[in-house]
Amino acid sequence: MLKTMQSGGQLRNTASTEESSSESSQNESSELTTLLQSLRGSKLSKAQLREKIFEALYDNATEQPEVGKFYFFEYDPKFRDSLKKWDEYPLIKLMEIKKNMMLGMNIHFLRPKARLGALNKEEAPMSTLRYYIPKNADNLFFEIPEEDMQAMSQLPLEQFHTNR
């Protein structure tokens, strides 16, 4: 399970064999982490930021998402006119797949300060649970590596639409 590092410390894992050893750290830079560091202080619109995030995650794109992993994608709901509120760019933890539906915890439905806490919980807050039809996401889901979820959860990537 993903654990946030609210104290600011970094986890370090060490694996060794008789002949060699290997160390890995959550501090190693992924393509997404490198992008975010390069964008610090830049003035980008939400749309420009989303585009850059999608580009950085392109190698992690899949048509077959797996339960328990995190995904970012563009979504056009089938019944959008009947929904009170929906997010065009969900950031979800995939909770369940049934037939042609996916149940995901969309963390964008939480305030940014509450998002980190939700990442550490086994159960999703009810307010975040949404069903998604994969074909309405063009069957393309961008997997977020766990080490990048803290940063991703704090980015203003959501695009909410409301119906009255």
C-alpha cells in the first residue's frame, strides 16, 4: 500500500545478493518527477499542465487497467447531461472492474489537503467513488507510478462540469 511521506523523509530499500547489492529510493527521479521539477515557477494554464502530464505518462498508457493501481485519463460520460457533477480528467485508484464498468476512487472530489490522507486508506470515501465506462475514456488510461501519486494528487488537473 502507498504511504505518504508527510514528515518529508524518504524510504530507502536495499536488496543484496552474494555478489552485489542494489539500492532504490523513492527519491529517484521518474519522468514525471523530472517534469514537475522543471516546471516549478512556470506559469501554465491547467490545460497546458494536463498536456505535459499526459506526454510524460505516455509510456505508462494502457488499454487494460488493473485493480489497485492509479490512473489519469480523459473522460466523456455517457449520461453527462443527467450527472450533477463530473470530472473530465479523473485521477483514480481503480477499485473494481465489472463487465464494462470500472469503479474508481477519484481523488479530485476531495480538497487538495485531504487527498494525501485518502491515498493511505484501504477504503475510499463515498464522495469519491464513481463508475466509468472504459470506451468513454477512449480505452486509454495513463498509469501513475506509486512514487508519483503524492505529487499528482496535489496538482490542479481536474476539470469539473456541473448540471443544474
